Amino acid sequence: MKIDGSARAIGILILCAGGCADPGSGRPEELGRVERQLDELYRPLLALVVESKGSVEDFMKTKLGRDYIFPFEKTREAEEVKLWLEKAEGDLMPRNERMCALIRSKRDLVDGPDLPPSWKALLEHQDGWRAVHEKWKKDHIPYSWHAPTSFPKRLESELETSIEKLEKRRDELKKPA
């Protein structure tokens, strides 16, 4: 089969168009996604976690005069339960709900098919706490005044690490290709 000059030229143009495209052509989209991840999910979530930690530490220091919450002091148990419920209902649980709502509403900004384990632990923590607390309020079924699972202790450090990685990636994407 004989190929004429026009066919050869068209073939070369097709190869160049496909192979010579700007390798950084997806960079603006990726940069935009990384900036959204930082601005809409990771930094706001970290701010809520840090705020919550500070709030609990302040409560222990100013209201309880110690560095732990549970168990309550037997001599002050009724007073401490009242203080704790005010703190939990008026501050901690609403903030936890905001954290969970943020994770759920910005799920598309998480890389990969699964949420990080500490994020899943936070959702489990708050969903469990809400369930037992509402059961206590509605049906007067006693519980231990805290969630069935602990607040994920590594959440803050994992968020800080993720933010550092995202900021590094953002900076790389901002460099000329």
C-alpha cells in the first residue's frame, strides 16, 4: 500500500496533537481541587478539632479543677453531671455534629474510595453519643454520660500531616511546568 504525502502529513499532525499536548494541562484543575481540599475541608475540620480540644481542656481546668473528666468525683457527682451535660449539649456535641456534617458534605474532597480511619471513628463516636444521649433524654435510659467510643485521639495530628502534604502538593502545582 502506497501512502501519499498528504496522508503522511495528516498522520504526523495526529501524532503531534496527541503526543505534544501540554503535560501540565491538568494542573489548573488539580491545583483547584487541592485548594478546595485545604479551604473547604481539611483546614476547617482541623480548626474545629483544635477548638474542641481547647474547650475540653478549659472545662477540666476551670469547672472541674483537674485534668480528667471521668469518673466524676463521688462527693460532687450531681454537680459535675450537671456541668458536664451543659458542656456536652451546649458545646461539644454541636461542634462534633458540625465536624461530621463537614465530612459528609465534603466527602468528594477526600482522596480515595474510603474515609480515613480516624474520620470514620469520629463519625462513629458522634453517632453513638447522639443515639445514647437521645435515648436518655427521651426514654430516661441511663448511660455513662459519654460516647460509647472515644474521640479519635490521632485525628488532629493526622489532619496536620494531611494539610502539610496538600500544601506541598499545591506548591508543586504552582511551579511552572
